Amino acid sequence: MSISTANTSAANQYRYRYVATGGETSVSGVDANGATISYLVGKEQVYYNGALLVRGQDYTATDGVTIGSLAALKAGDTLELITFSAFNLATISGATITASTITYAINAQTSSYTAVLNDGGAVVTMTSASANTFSIPTNSSVGFPMGSSITIIQAGAGQTTIQAVTSGTTTVASTGATASAPKLRAQYSTATVLKIATDTWYVFGDIL
């Protein structure tokens, strides 16, 4: 996505504190800290001695500068006003959104094959008229990163078996009839091998 213009504006919070001299039913003007009271109507919160007041019931706030209709304050009472500045939502103009395209490297094989490091994230096609084997090497031989996956497609009529080069070192696990050596079910069947530990791979897909 390309963006030619993007504008954002964040809201600011303001806090005012007024200390009563006694008898006030409204407050406005300068607060105890020398700031002039100003608020966004409908976006204010008023606290009387720490208790939150209810707009329209305990006070009115309609003009942005005065808090009115208060019960008469006593000397020393505190009234706190919290409010926010107006803000605009982010806007995006001149944007072009393009669907992402994912491409895979294709490694075409015509006989039994042992995976190499460049096969990580790629698709290996096994195109053979006779039975063939896709073999996964030991980690010490080819150090695929953890989480690496390889997709295997049986593109030919010859059935493809997926297994470890060294079964005593590399563990292959699957739901196949032979868990450590599953077979792709038929021509054009696909399976993925996923490395989940140093020398452990899971196989899932259209397997027997």
C-alpha cells in the first residue's frame, strides 16, 4: 500500500483544580494553578472532593468555560475538571492497496532426492514413473533453521515415500501407515515437512 498523504491529530488531556471560598454554585475563570478553565462540552469530567459528579444531575456544562448548577460549595472544597481537546481521526488520501503475491521456488526432481538447504520454503516436485524417495538429511549434515518447511508434490505416477536419511538420528513423524516413512497417496498428492526440533520433522498432507 502506498500512501501519499496521512494526517493524524492526537487528543490532549487538561486538568483544572478550583478551591472554593464558600457559597459558589458555579466556577469559571482562573483555577488554583493560574490556568483559565476551558473544556470541550460533553467531554468533561467533574470531581467534587474526589467524587465524580453526574453531568446534568450534579452540574451543567454547556458553554465550554463555566461549570454551573452546583450545590453550594463550602470553603476549602475542591472541584477538579478533566477534559480533552478536540481531535481528528487519522485520514489517508491517495492510497493504493495492491494484493500481495507469494511465489515459491520450484525444485523439479525426476528420481529419488535428498533435501538441500535451499529447499526450505520451496516446493519440490517428484516426477518419476517408478517409486521414489524424498529424504530428509540429519541436522549435522544440513542445518535447516527451526520452523523450516518444504512442500513435496508427487508429480509422476511413481509413488513418493518421505523418510529420514538416517532414521536413528532424524525423527520423521506422521499419520501415515508407517509413521516414520509416509507415502504420498497418488499422483499430484502433496505433503509438507515441517522442522519442529533439531532432528525432528512432522509430515502432514495427502499421505498414506
